[in-house]
Amino acid sequence: MKFLNNFRKLLRIEQWYKNLIIFLPLLFASTSTTYTPTQYIIGFFGFCLVSSITYIINDWVDRKKDALHPTKKFRPLASGAILPKTATLVAIIIAILVILSALYLGTFFGAVVGTYFVVTNAYSFGLKNIPLVDILIIAGNFVMRMMAGLTTFPTIDLLPYFGLLFGIIAIFLTHKRRSDIKLLGSKAAKHKPVLKFYSRRNSYLFRQLGYIIILVAFYKLWTLNVLTEFQIAAALLLLLITSVLFSRDPHLTIKPHYLLKNPLWIAALILNIIIAFL
């Protein structure tokens, strides 16, 4: 059981839920640019596996730094529970499965997956140490997850949806950086050098960039009659409440599902659901 649990941690299966974003185009894209149910399932697991490969590589690169982190020190490669040779063999096997999924789904899916793999590893091997660039890359990776749910490059009328996702993730990540600083204290810069650049002032400025992107996307969707003023106002209220809660409790960025325990956040979420169906 412990053996299987170590491999679960190595693949970070608990992080696979992030790849559910691949299904989002079903909510706003035409059927001519979306996949069949079977193709989506294959695409989902294909993206899950490629993300697991990048996690393995990232954990191998960061294994010494992770050993200094209060929670990351328990990762299989940082703790020594799984040897690098074993991790490499696992990565090769699942890489073959990713290639097969790309061959099945076509050129565009393969291009998105390939770009995601290259960019994510560039992040692991150095770009993560460049302020703002690190946030832009991670936010961009979420956009690529959603883009993988299309059979072709998104048209202009679909770009606001990608802008919304990018802006929301960028805001969350600035909170994540500040939370890491609060939780790690004096060890923050040693664990992740880029953290020393995320002062309260810089994080606030970067966060405003995310809000600007979101407002532009909302405006475009409003002009296209996709969203009403009330829907936009409710969404912004939920976003602002979430931002405040993240600022107050650094642990929420690690376990965001704990937001479900906050009555104010739940009320804002229910308001959004009600307005969406009016």
C-alpha cells in the first residue's frame, strides 16, 4: 500500500483535477470545434499523464529545495522514497501513452501537449526564477489545458474565455506567492529564490494586471451579449471575496476547497448560480 501511495504522490494524481479544464470548451464553443465524448476522455487522461511527467521532472530538479519545505519534503523524490532511476522508467512509460493519445486526437492536440511539455520544463529548469514570468507561464499552462479541448486554434470570439481563465489564475498565483512567504518565513527565499521579489507592493501590482485582463474579457463578452451586467457584477464580487480570503488565510491557497467552509464565499457562489439561470 505504501508502495502504491508513493507512486500516487510521484504522479500527483490528486492534481489531475486541474485538467478537467479541458472540458470547458463544451460550455461555449461550437460542436464543429469540440471533440466527441470518447475523444475528450482520452484527451483528459493524455493531458493528465503529460502533466505527471512534468511533475516528475520538476520534483527531480527541486528535490533538494523541497527537502527544506514543511510539506514538500514528503514528496517521493525529495524524501528518497522513490529512486530517480525508477521515476525515469515511469516517465518513459507514460510518455508513450501520451504520444498515442496525441496520435489519436490529431495535430492540434499534439501541438498543445507538446508546447505544454516544453514550456513547463523550461519553467522547471530556470524560468521559474524570473519574477512575473513564473506566474505568466503557470497561468498560460491552464490556458493550454482549456485549449486542448478544442480541435483547432480558438477563433477571436472565443479568446475572452481564455482571457478570463488567464486573469483568474494569475490573481490566484500572486496570492499563492504571498502565502508561501507567510508560511515559510525566513526560509522562503532559500526554498524558492523568486519569492523575494513578491513583496506586498509588487504582488498587488501584478494582481491588478490580472484584474485588468478579466475586465477586458468581461467587457468583450458583454458586447457580444454573452453575459449581462448582473452576471459580471456577481462574478466580480465572488472574485473579490475570494481574493480577500486568500489574503487573510495563507493556507487557503494550498487547500482552496476550504473556501466551502466560509459562509460569505458560499453566499457569493450561490448568488452567481442564481443570476446565471435568471
